[in-house]
Amino acid sequence: MKNLILIVLVTFLGFSAQAQTKKNKNLKYATEVNGNCEQCKKRIEKAAFGVPGVKTANWDMSSHQLTVILNEEKSSPEDLNKAIAKVGHDTKEIKATQADYDNLHTCCKYQRE
């Protein structure tokens, strides 16, 4: 009988823990992304839209802010940052590899920190 109560209790706690980690389907996320020009804007936004679950993406050239709405059930902000870094642009969270940065067009090369 004690085993049955223990199993029911563990099952209930398991469902409670899952309810607390519910993913946001419309997460508004913003991060700083380095870039210089319209070509950078197109590349950054294209990389963002390549991440599953990204619904909107807009990179502002003057503030260097990328704002997105993404479905956390399909991907995470970390996935987004990795995709942006993969096309050669540093984000506040993840730096692009030197090889990816070197592949950028000359006008797109920004001063790295």
C-alpha cells in the first residue's frame, strides 16, 4: 500500500514539475548583434528566420538590437544566438568564430571586442 501511495505521489509531483516549465509560444526576445549595413541586416534577419519557431525578426542598424518573437517549444534564444554567430555576427551572448567573421563582405566587418 505504501508503494502505491509513493508511486502516486511521485507521478503527481512529476506532472507538477512539467506544468511549471511550460514554454512560451510567443517569447519576445531582444539581443545586441554587431553589424554595419543593409547587407548585414538581411543576413542577420535571414539567419534568425532560419531558426525553427521564429515568427518575426527585425535588426535595427542604428541600435544594433535584434528583436524577435519565437516559439520556445521549437527553439531557444541560445539557438537563435548560435545561428546569428554562424553567419559571422557577434551577439551579446555568443561570439562568431574567426573563420565565420572572415567570410563577411569587407563592408560588413565591424570592430570586434
